[in-house]
Amino acid sequence: MIPLTPREEKRLVAQLKAGKDSAFNQLQALAKPWLYDLIYKTLGRFRSDADDVYQAVLESVWKCIDNFQGRSRLSTWLHRIAINQCRNQIRHNKVRKQDRATEFIAEVGKASAMGSARPDEELEAQQTLKLLNEAVHRLSEEHREIWILRTIEGLSYEEIARIEGLPIGTVRSRIHRARKEVLLFLKEHKTVDTAMES
């Protein structure tokens, strides 16, 4: 992937370890086309983060080049760093979406509590939202993500289908399934938000 002979690669690694900017610039010029493409494809629906991940890979290379032992090709080492950075970014994005779901439910809870005239109604609203939060987090990852995109982000079925890379029928089916699971959980715990059924 890096068009260098083993001898040329060894020389480049030695220069990188010596901290030479010219070597780092050469590495970027040689590696960027395939490295960026790898990152872009690995991120999937999070492709908009490709630039940030690419920069993070370069920073890791700069900081960790002394750890490169030469047991594999430099391109193999770069490949591992890129994949790990992509995985970290994907995990971060998923956690961020789940946090948005929790924040959304909390905001709805505050609004409901403010509208309650009686303490018992306020308590009931808080309990319902706590159960809703639990129900959403019990969904499978694929159902939870689509539920968040639809309910919290307010995206259309068509937009979700493009983001997830799924047929629109699959998106509709997963949203229906997620809504059904949430309602079932709430019913089992003797509370139903009729707005959820629409």
C-alpha cells in the first residue's frame, strides 16, 4: 500500500523516529490516498467524521512511531491504527446518540412535571419517563439507533434509510418493532403513554 521497497521503508521509519518533518510529509503523501479511503469506508454512516479520524491517525503515528518494531510492514501498522481510530469514533458517536436520547427523555420529563398541578401527577410523570428511558435502552442496538433518529432527531423514513444504508421498508419495520417493544415494556409496568401509540 505504501510504494516503497523494504529498504526505503526502513529508512523512512528511521527518519520518522528521528522526528524529521520531511519524513512525516513523505509518509502523508504516500499513505493518504488509501488510508483516507480505508477510513471513509470503515466509518460507514459516520463518514462525515473521516477528516477528524484521519487527523487522529496522523497524531497517533507521530506519537507512537517509536513503538513500531518493524515486525510488519509500515502500511499494516497504519492499517491497525486507522481501524482502531474508526472503532473509537463509531463507539463515541453511538454513545453520543444514546446520551441525546436520555437528554430528550429528561427534557420531556421536566416539561411534563411543570405542567402537572398535583404532586402525585408529577411523580407519575417522572416514573413514566424513567420507564421510557429504560425501555429505550433495552432495545437492540439497531432498533435503538433508528428509534433515536426518528423520535429524537425527527428524521424522515427516507433520511433514515439513506443514513443507515437500508431499504425504506426495513426502516419502517424496525421503527414499528422498536415502538412496539417500548409500548409492551410500558404496559407490562402498568403505564402507557397514549401518544406513543400514534
